Amino acid sequence: MQGRDGVELARRAIVEGRPYSVAFVDMRMPPGWDGLETIENLWKVDPEIQVVVCSAYSDYDWMELLARLGAPTRSS
């Protein structure tokens, strides 16, 4: 599925009271949103969802990802 589809499924799952715990996101998903834009939109819908970045290739390096998404934080 494309990024927009995944975000919509995550939104619906929250409305239904069964949010996803993790999303596997490929960084390259033509056409449409790339993985980074997908993650940004997922976190707007569900800031608690964990994301696993899956990709053999990316248009972003790790530092760019951290700059846009922020460094991971842990709550105790």
C-alpha cells in the first residue's frame, strides 16, 4: 500500500479502538508520498505508533531523518 493508504488505515484503527503498535515503512514508495512523509503523517494521526524504517535505498541519510523526525525518546 502507499503511504496515504497506510495513514488512513492507522486513523481508522484508532477510531475503532484498536490502534496499530508498529508500522513498517519503506523509504521509497513511488508514486506519492515517500517513507519520510508517510512517517510524519502517521505520527500526526498516532504519535504512539512505533516505526521500523525498511529500505535498501533512501533519498535521505540518517542525519536528515533525525533532523526531520527528531531523535527517538524513551518514556519510563
